[in-house]
Amino acid sequence: MTTGETTAAVREDDTLPPRLLTEPLTEGAPKGRVWEREPLLDDYYQARGWDREGRPTPEKLRDLGLGEEAVPLP
């Protein structure tokens, strides 16, 4: 994880094995393509109800019943 005052994972920590980001796929519909990390993360975070940095949005915390107890993350 990135060093600093917090031990929380950050976007830079959320990645795939280097091979998937550098070697073209050899079969299937995406044959010849390399995974693009940033668009994948954006879609994944949005589907989870997280912000661009991978933190739950206030709406997601409320949906989980944690709106009142949640501590804002840096």
C-alpha cells in the first residue's frame, strides 16, 4: 500500500498483474488487446458505489446503514 498517514488502499494499489497490462490476450473476443487499467477501475468503482479513488460514496454508506456512523475518509 502507499505509505503515508493512512493504511487504507488507494487507487494506485488497485491493479492487475503486470502481464495482463502488457501482454495482448491470445484468445477470445478481446484477442490481441491489452487490458486498460484506468477504464476498468472507473467502471468497477462506479458499479460498487465508490468514488474515483475507490472509497464508498456517502450514498453507498447510507444504503449500507452506515451513514451516521461512518467517518469521512481523507
